[in-house]
Amino acid sequence: MNIFLKTGFFIALLFAYASVRGQGITLSPQARFSLLTVGPGDELYSAFGHSALRLQDARQGIDIAFNYGTFDFNTDNFYVKFLRGQLPYMLSVQNTPTLLADAAESHRYVWEQEMNLTPVEAQRLIDVLLINYRPENRFYAYHFYNDNCATRLGQVLQKAAIRVRFDSSATGRSYRHMLHTYLYARPWVHLGIDVVLTIPIDVAANRGQAMFLPDSLAAGFARATIADSTGSRSLVRANRILNDVASRPHPWPEPLLLFTFFLVLSIATSFSTQKMNQGWLVRILTHAFWDRLLLAAVGLVGFILLLLWVATPNAYMAWNLNLLWALPTHFVVAWFLPAKGQLWFRYYAWGTLALAAVVLLLFVLLPTYLNVAVIPLVLLLAFRFWRMLIIT
């Protein structure tokens, strides 16, 4: 264990003891707080970055970060609670050099904004943080864009009676558009976010609401002021780049290109079967096995979307219009293919084609809601059902 880890562990114990005992820690006049903004990471939970409050007090040998984005992978029913929005997050204390080393190892940048606080304000802030760090207070119910590691930091300043004024002017952008900024280099995550999250995140967010994202919180801090007896002063005194590293690429094929390829391949092989009836490749590609696989996969996606709707309290997962093409019933129908001569299947297929037409119309009416990569997938489903109709 290196010196940084030992120091961080000792300080964490010190703060835990102080918070449990209800005793305060008196900061020196040289103590300073900073906002740390950590860039996006490779894991899904870190895809939008991270925020923490750094406390430095050279006289007392303190250099730690207060982190509201901590959770325990060993929590019972971890993924169930995560999907239902019931995973407990908590405030933790971390040694800052360790945080910086971890960020550098993960190829994540770190920006620092030193806050322009008076010694009295800094003391009030540490007092509030210590109260929040008590075992009975440190856990909270995480919410994707209302209560997370970034939003908590703006709130804690208000609780410390620091009269911060954040800009709440309009951005002209929705929550979804803000998320897209981080997802263009991660097309499959981009598709997953768009499919899972529903219309509530398509409303416009002001600059204050946008601070659920760490980078937007940093921008909010840069524009914020503190009201005082002389009028106001900037919240941020100085800016520093602590880690300046490039993000690693994510070399995955675009879902739009992949789904388009399968659509073209399906059309080409289907119409070529009459001329190449004995070709082994054509027979394999047009076998009913692939229709079963397609319907089972899409039906499984639909089942997950339905479960997220009915089994979670999150409004941003309810009334998911992607269920119009990702029908959970597809998973059941897949096991009855081929369904030659079955009247029920003809009704089901025509219904699926009608819903596909509705989905394509929604791309015109709600262009920001549905991901464009879904278009070739919906067309592929429609084409396969049409082919199954004409051969039954």
C-alpha cells in the first residue's frame, strides 16, 4: 500500500470518526475547496463523467475528495435495483492523488475549479459535508437526472448557506440531446439509451437542470456568482487541468450499418432463391432459423422494455414507443415458425406490418425520440413478415 493510500485511509477514518461523534473539524484559513470534473470512462455507469468536491488544507495535510457517486457492486440484487432506480448511492471520502491516478489509468481527463470561498464559507461547507457523511445520512436514492453525483454538489453549497446564484437560462436542448454529446463515439450505447429512455427526457432543460451532467456542472460553476455584502463575486477563483489525456476509441461497428447490411442481405437472398435454389449459402441465409432468431431477439428486447416500464418507478422508462416494433410477443411467435396455413399468423403478421408503418411515421413526427438505427431493423422485420405472408 503506497503512501497516498495510507494517507487517504487515515483521513477517511478521521472524517468518519468526526461525523459519527458529531464533532467538527476546524479548517485553517488556507483551506480551499475545488470542483473536480472527471471525463467519461469506458463503463456504462461512467459514460457521462463524474464530479467530486476536493478539500485541500496544507497546514493539516488534508487532500481528499468527497464523492457522491459511490455504490457497492456487492449490493443484493444489484442489477435489479439499478434498473428499478433503487440502487443506494452514497457519499464517500477518497484520497485525491488516488482519484487522479485512477482517472489517468482509465484515460479520463480531470479539470479543477478552485472555489472562491471565504474561510467562514469553507468551514460551513465542511460542517455540512461531515453531517452528510454520517452513516445515517450518507446513503441516498439515486435518480439519473435529478439526484446524482453532480446535482448533489450544487445542493450542498446551498445547504452550507453559501448564496450561490446559478444561471437558469434556457439551453434550447433536451436531456436526450445533452446525452447524445457523449454517445456519438459509442453507437451501441447511443442506441441503447435512445431505446430505453422515453419521452420525458425530450423536454427542454435550462442551464440549471443541465447540471446533472458533470461537464455542465463545471460550466455552471464557471458562470455562477456568490452574493455577499459587497454585491457578488465569481464562484470560481482559478481553473486547472490535472489530467489531460485523450479518450480511447471504441471500435464497434455502427448499428445503423450493421442493420442495413442485414436488411440488404435478407432482400437479396430472398429474391435470389428462385434462381439459386440449390445454393447452400442461400438455403442457410433464408432458413426459418434466422426468422426465429430475429423474432426471439427483438421479442427479448421488448420484454425488457416492458419490464422496465411496469416494474420500475422511473417515469423516463414508461410509455416506451419502441414497444411498437419490439413486441414482446415476437419471442413467443418465434417458436411457432414456420406457420404455414395458420390464420392466426396471418392476422399477427398484418398487425406487425401496420405497427411498422406507424413506427416509420413516428420518425417523421418525433425525429428526436427514435434512433435512426431502428429504421433498417423495423424494415427488416416488416420484410421478413411480408415474405412469411406470401409463402403461407
